[in-house]
Amino acid sequence: MDIKGVIFDLDGVLCFTDEYHYAAWKALSEHLGIKDFTREDNARQRGVSRMESLEVVLSKSGKEYTQEEKLGFADYKNELYKKMLENISPSDLSDDVKHTLDCLKKSGIKTAVGSSSKNTPTILKRLGLDGFFDAVADGNDITHSKPDPEVFLLAAKRLALSPDCCLVVEDALSGVQAGLGGGFTVAAIGDAAKSQSAHIKLSKLSDILGIIGAE
């Protein structure tokens, strides 16, 4: 496998902010009088854009909202979420993630982040990873969220690599679909490892090192 670059999703792959997302969306739903927003609903929001995630919440309200109201709701949730992100620090990086990133760096394999989140720069800075990756593409750069491959294609372009030379690592089914749609080799971890579509299934992130010869 001739892999020259690895593109990581952020949430659920390099770090785990799912609980913060859930708490913020739950708070918004209660603010709107929606009492039955569940973790199953939250799972439907993984890997998609903020506005698409909002629609999951609003679908439970039975009410119609203007676009202006929806933008206000999304901002409300995001402000709560950003406040919660203040708790993130480099200590939230697992030893396995740190080992994987260090080995890739030493081996000369390029690395990038490809995330639909507009909070990617903030999260990377809180983790102490701002400036670490050779490229970053996130929700601030794209018009189509996953499963559209736009964010991964942009990350590959910024790495100056073609998709067939890159490995995408994803924990969401929408991200797996995005990687496949863009012509990438896709490694699935976490819930996405249940997918039959991904080329590679990982039990831990460092499994990719042996697969691409970066140990």
C-alpha cells in the first residue's frame, strides 16, 4: 500500500468531544421545549454539518421555523459547545493517538485533518496540535458536508497529493462514504468499523502504522 498521506477526521478519531456535542444539543432542545432528545438522535448528527444536525433536533419539535430562527438556534448551541471546549487540553490526547502521530511524522508521511466542524481550529489549539499537521480542511472551508467528499478532497489538495495516495481515517458512516466517494482508501474506527464498505477496520488508531509501514 503506497500511502503518502493520512487524513484524519477530528471528533471521534483524534479526540472525543461527542459528550460535549450531546450536552449542548440537549440544552438547546430543552430550551426549545423538546424533552425527548436522545443519544440515538445525537448519533444521527455525527459527521454532518451544524445546520443538518440542527434539523435532527427540530424534526422532534413539530413546529416550523424561519431560516433566521434556525441560524439563531445553531449559534445558541455553538456558544454552549465552545464554552465546554474550554475544558479540553493536551491531556485529552490518548497515548495511542500521540504515538501514532509521532510515528507518522518521523516516517515522513504527510498528515492532515479533514473535519466538518467549524470549531476545528479551536479544538486543535486546545489540544496543542495547532501547526502540527501539514494541512487542515474544516467546516469553515467547505460548502458541502460529509458524505460529500469535499473536505477530504480539499485536504488532499492542500497536501499536494492525489486521493489514491491518501488514507482517510473516520469514525462516522457519513465520513466513510465521503472518503470512498472521493476515491480514497478508507480506514474505519469506532462505530464506523461496523461498516462493510471501509477498506480497513481499526481496533485502535495505531493499527494504521503497520498497515502503511510507518512503525
